[in-house]
Amino acid sequence: KQWYQRRVAITAGVLQWAPTNHHACSYADAAADLALDQKVMDKNVDPFYSHVDDWSRFRDDIMCMWKGSVDELLAFNTWINNLHPRLKFTMEYSESTIVFLDLRLTKGGPMVLTQMYSKSSDTHAYLMPTSCHPTHVCRNIPKGVMKRVRRNCTEDTTCEEGFSEYKQHLLNRGYNGSLVDQAIEEARATPRDDLLGSVQKENETSQSQNQYPLVMKFYPRLPPMSKFIHQNLHVLGLT
């Protein structure tokens, strides 16, 4: 039996026997920022700096708004592929619409319109409501899904299309139709600015700064511990 030591990189994923894997994404972000982002956004280093209107990166996915010609864009792609020997990028570009993560971005006059996007291989395998989880977890999944649709769609028409599409995905996973419809109505009633985070909420002050979380493994046969704790908070406050 032979053993090998990895010298250059670490594997991604969360494994109990490899604690460094928990930080793989952080390492990747830090490396990409140093080797790529800082150079692209430095006008003294990037010969194409004036053409980069916007530069957004999530891990190894990058969206760039380009103000130059197509030939200059191709030359820019060649340039960033020579910044680091271990960082290589492929590129897709369009003058009308592009895809970035779970968004499809389309040029609409002076605005950039967004709508939901998912790959054809996406199975939309949401947690099934029959799973052994607290009831509020499965109850809140349709709310989160529909608020994500509301947040990602700039136009009402594409938003309604997203509601219909993702409702079917949830129904396919066994979710109750009335629960999904209720989540859609709640998402419709929520201002999109609130979901984008542009409206700042007032800071909620806690009654006590000396509060400690009680973390327990979920088991459906346990008594309602949250109820018991709230009923006896006055006793806990004596300690």
C-alpha cells in the first residue's frame, strides 16, 4: 500500500476525515481574489481596464459587463487565462442575453432584466415533506422558493412564469398544493426591494445579552421542548 501527499491543492467537499475540506471554498475565493480579481480591477495591471464595466464573481463563475468590441473581449479572455498557470477559463458571450448562476440576464434598453434560470440537468430535489425534519422546515421551503422567484425576476410576466414552473417542481416532490399557493401569494405581496435587501430593517434588540442557544438533535418522539422552555423562562432567568 502506497500513500501520497497532496502538495498543490485540496479536494472540495465536506469529509469528516479531512477537516481542511471545510475551508476549500474559502481558499478558492482567496486565491482567485489575489490571482484574478485584484489584477482585473487594477488599471495599472489590466490593459483592458477601461472596457470592464462590471466584474462579479462567485467562486469560479464570473459575470462581466463589457464595453469594448468582441475582438477586445476575446483578447481579454486570452489575457486572464495567462494570469496564473492553474487558472483557466472558458467564456460564453452575447450581445443580448447571458446566464449567471441561477439568473438569465437580458438587455432591455437601459436596464438589465433578470429571470429564473436552471440547467436542464437540475432535478430540483427539494427536501420531501415526508422527511424526518421539524414541520416548520418543510413548511417554509415553498416560501423560500417562491420568494427567490420574486427576487430574481424583474418583470411580472417572468415572475408569474417562475411561480408556475417552481410550483410544479414542489408538487413533484410531494408538497401540498394549497401550501404552495399560500407561499406564492405571500411572495406576490412582498415588495421586491425588501427581498433584495435594499430596505434596512430596524435592529431588533434582545431582552437579554446573556442568552445561550440550546441545540438538540431532532427526533419526532421528543416532547415539544421549545414549548416547555418558553413556559419556564422565568426559572431559567434565576440562574
